[in-house]
Amino acid sequence: MSLWNYLVIPFGFIMRFCYNLFNSYGVALFLYAIITRIFLIPLSIKQQKNQLNMVRLKPYQDELMKKYGGNKQRYQQELMNLYQREGYSPMSSCLPSVIQLLVIMLIYTIVRRPLTYLAGYSLSEIWSKMQPYIEKFPDVFKGVTAENFNRYELQLFTHLSADGAIDINSKFLGIFDLARKPSEFMQDGNFWLILIPILAGVTAWLTGFVSQKLSPSMTADLQAANSMKMMNIFMPFISVFISYTYTSALGLYWIASNVVAIGQTFLMNKLYDPKKVLKEVEEKIKREKESEKERRRLAAEKRAMSNNKNSKKKRALNAQKAKQLTAEASEAQEKQEN
């Protein structure tokens, strides 16, 4: 057994536990989304704190952009110097994202193999149940062998569910057959399945929209900001495509995960409000600028007073010198007359 299979086992156990609680695949997916999000809360908190660090640095980054925006190389160099002075590492936000991506891949594996991780069948049981369908649907199970049959587990689950040959309630709200793909919405009265990719796209867009509205822009680079906006537009289309082409269970999990993510975003921004931090930093910088302006004004006044004193002394010295020269001239004239 590979390391990946060992990683999947505990997540598969959680999925089976969720299903056994309600005997509903759809409810289990929603509950599973909540549990996995709770599991990822420490990473979400770390990401939020990393975002706060970026918020604190944003006004300084904006200043660098104004000063060195025309020189990208100098701007990047000064930006790295800023990060180094403040003890901030941009790579610190990568680990939580990588771990979350890993969890999503694990979940995809579980949803793709419901007979193993939901029904708890062994590989030998799955192979046995697949035999009659290999002959009945040669196009669906084309290329299946004793070595790769586990890749066709999802197709087998669909047929077993349609035939009622498996004791898994794959219906959700009585109209969504989670064992089927939304791309099959025109077959056998499964029209409502088309709502799943639509809702997946809408909730994906809402997730990005809420995050963008609750958090200030983290970049002063207009090109980078536009790239982030394009990503927020592009991601919903990816959600729609994947949810449309894969099993409805994966699309429903995506919807559930997005809904939970939106709630989590509100919670994280309530506990660690980036806009509040940005306002505090901007006020701090404003006070620093006013203090620097006042310091320069006092320094200028001091220089002016010093210059004024020096001017008075200089005028007094010049007057004294002129008086002395006049006295010497008068004395010299008197001597000549005598």
C-alpha cells in the first residue's frame, strides 16, 4: 500500500462516519465539508495572520511602488529589503495553501472511490461486483483489467446505484442522484442535476467576492491586482467545468465547501479584521509623517534663528570694524595735518 493510501484512510473513515449518522450521501458530504473545514481552521488562522502581516506592510509597499514603480528591479530589491527588516517571509503563506490543496486531493480520491471509502467494500468485493457490468457495458469499462479496475470504481458505483444493487442512499433531497454526472442531466429524468455545476460556480464566485470585499487589496501593483481579479472570475468557470464532468457528489461537496468557506471568511475577518489593521497602520504612518514634518519645521526654525543670530553678530562685527576703520582714518588724517 502506498503512502497516499495511508493518508486517505482516516479521511475515508470520517466520510463513512458522516454517512452512517444520517444514511444520506448528500448530508454526509455537507457534514464532511464542515468537519474538514474545522480540521483546517489552524491553517486558516495562520493564513489570516499572514494576511495581517501583509496588511501592515502594504502602506510601505505602496510608498515603494510610488517611488520605484518605474524600475521593477529596484522595486523588487527594496521590497525584499522591507520584508527582511520587518521579519516577514512571503513563503510563510505557501505551506497552508499546499496542505489545503493536499486535503482537497484526498477528498477527491474519496469521492471518486465511494465503494471503498463509503460502502467499505474490499478490492476483491469490488472486482466481483464489476464482472457482470464489464460484459454489459463494454464501452464504459473498456480497458479494465485486474490491475487497474479500481480506477473504474465510480462507474461501477453509478450502475450499482441505478440498479438498486447497493445499500447506499445516493439521493439528495429526493431529486439529485449523486451517483450520476451532471453531464447526464438529459438522461432518465435527471434534469435537476444541471443545478449542481451552476451552484458550484455561483458559490465559488461568492467565495472570492466575499473574501475580496472583506479584505483590502494586498498589492500596489496594478498588473498583479488585475491578475487576482481575473483569477476570481476564472475559478468559478473551473468549478462549473469540473462539477459538470465529474460525479454529482464531487460537485455537491464543492458547493458545501464553498458555503462553509464563506462563513469561515466572515468569522476570520471578525476575529482578525484586515481592514481594521490597515486603518491602524495608515493612522500610525500619518502620525509618523506629521511628527517628521513637525521635526523638520522645528529644525528649520532653529536654523533660521541660528542664521539670524549669526547675521546680527556679523552686522555688529562689521559695524565695529567699520567704526574702527573710521577712527583709524581720522587719526591718520590728524597726523598728516600736524
